[in-house]
Amino acid sequence: MRAAGCQGERVITSARTGACAYCRGGFGVSVLAALFLATPLAAGAADKQTVGFVMTGWRLAVNETEDGKAECPAGFQYSNLDNWKVQYPTEAERDKMHQEFGFRQNRGKDGENVWLYPDTVTDPLPFREVQSKIGIGVNLDGTQDGAATPTSCVHEKFVSPEGQTGIDNQLYRVLGCQKPFRRGGMFDTRFSNEKKVEPFARFLIEISDIDNLENDASVIVTTFKGSDKLVADAAGNVIPFSSQRVDERGPQYIHRTRGRIVNGVLYTEPMDILFAAAPNGFPSETYLQDMRLQLKLGDTSAQGLMAGYHDLRQWWKAFVKQTMSLEHVTQISAPGVYQAIIRLADGHKDPATGQCKSISAAYEVSFVRAFIVHPDMKSELQVVAQSGQKPLAAASK
């Protein structure tokens, strides 16, 4: 994790001198943000600027054709029910299975629940992974051909819809042919809506040390967990420029890195990040390694990509939590997904075994502008100390 150059810098930094200053007496709106929001985003400025954003949506970056044939020529994924019917083809076998093991999920070799023990059975129906060469994401490993490196495993690259080569998004390869994760699917809708309706999952970013919001070779990007609700209009669109308080109870969610702005697009350097989530309304966390943002910055909003690697163990635990109780209404089969993420894992190679321990992923994200409200001086310094960050200047070298 990376921290800023001066102690407690995340409070308020003087726009003219660069010295650290603080909001006193409880929570206060960043003076820099208030001053800057009165000017257009594109305006160049001699003084340093700070702007804040709150996330309003995120979804797995799935490149879709209308009928799905280009990416899923054999059709969409088989469900647990589909595999159960093939595994127990007769009524007598199904009755016996129910009597001995109960639910359909308990179809492991000795009646194990295949969401909790996915390696106890191999699905009888083939796993349908994405076959298309087109995918959305960024180049995470630095190679163009997906060749193995000391830290990554050999894998097939995608080409973006815009023609950019070297794209890594193996999680799309695993989940892209599963209807619940495609646009409008059950989990696609829930994941996106959670950022709007669940205050626990409030995700804030603050861009500081800005000289110009069109082109700037070096800016500082800090992420926080927020604690406030979003305000929406009658059509459900989140209204920009609301006040969003930093949740000082979550220092583990504060992360900082450097970035640059090129033609109005923010590109951040990689950092490991933990942020709060609320799938199906239950508090959870998402861990993304080597995370980077690519955001097109607008006067009132920002859209783009969040990409990185999911640790396989942590991702699987979250996947089980999100999908296990909904197996009966989704086209998901846990053994197939589990075996696919291991087979297609491409990041953080174990030098001893040669097995990769993480899988690349990309998410389409959206934000609106916000006033980031920081704790008072004392609380802010405590949060910085508790977060265990390293000096940003040293961490980025």
C-alpha cells in the first residue's frame, strides 16, 4: 500500500504552498474540492487541484454480441441442474441420491456439497468458456502474446473492441458464457446496483496534486471507503457533487498510488487494493492485486476500467457466498467454474510449483463527482497510521 509524501496529506493540502492543512472540529468538506468544482474540468490551472469521485456502478467487463454466438458458439453454460440430471440419469438414481444426500448440490463423490468441495466431482457436461478473440480489459503482464514470465503463466490474449492488443481478462473467459454475469443477468444487475444502494460498499477516489486535468504527468490517487448514501433523481441517475464522508473505521480500505492524465484519461500505477462490497446485501470484501484504473474524466462523471488480478482462494470464497444460495435459479455449476479458474489462472506464479495463484479480471466502472469529506486532524492521522502505508515516493520507484 502506498501513502503520500507529507503526514496526514489526505486531509487538505494547500493549493498554493503544498503544505499540509487540516479540517478541524469534526468532518469538513475539502476546501480544494469546493474551490475546484466551481471551474470546468478541462481548464488548466497554475495551482494544484484535488477532485473527488464516488463509484456508482461496476460490472464484469464482458464483450457481448446480441445472440452470444461469437463468444459462445456452443451455447451458454450448463447449470448445476443440467449436470445433476446427467450424473443421475434415471428416476431411481435421482430418488436414491435424494434419500442419501438430500439436495442437488450434494452430488460430490460421497455426497459432498460441490460449492464447498468443488474438486470432489467433475461435471459430466463440458464447460463452455469464451471462444472469441475479442475482450475488454488492459495489458496486465506486459506481454503481447501471453507467453509465460517469471510471475505469470502462459495464456491466450484478447484484442479489445477498439483493436488494442495484449488484453488480459481470463475471468471473462471463465464467466462470459454464463448468463447471470452477462448484461442484464442476475449477478450483473446486483453487482452494479450494490454500488448505488449499499452504503457499506461505498467506494471513493480522490485525485490530488493535479496541475491540469487534460494532461498531467504525475498525480496522486487515493481510494477510501465511504459511509453515505447516494442521492438519485427520479430516473435513478446518481446526482453529482454530493458530500461523501470517508469512513475512518476502515483504514484497511485506504490505498494510494501515482497516476498520470493523458488527453483527459487517468491511468494509475498498479497497487494491491481491498475494498468493501455487499453482494446480495451481505457485507463482504473484494481484493484486487496489481489493480489499475483507466478512467475518462468528465466535468461531472468518470467512466472506464478497473483491472487487476483476483487471488484464486479469496475470489472463490466470494463466488461461493454470492452464488450458492441461488443455484436453483442460475446457470452456474460450481465444479466447472472452480476447475476453469485454476486451469486459466495467469498471475502471481508460485516459483516452487509453477502454478499461477491469481486470475486476471477487468470491470467496467462508473463514477460521479463528489465532495470527499475527511475526518478531523486527529482521526485522520490515526487512520493513516493504522493503514500501514509506505511513503508514496519510495513505493512508486
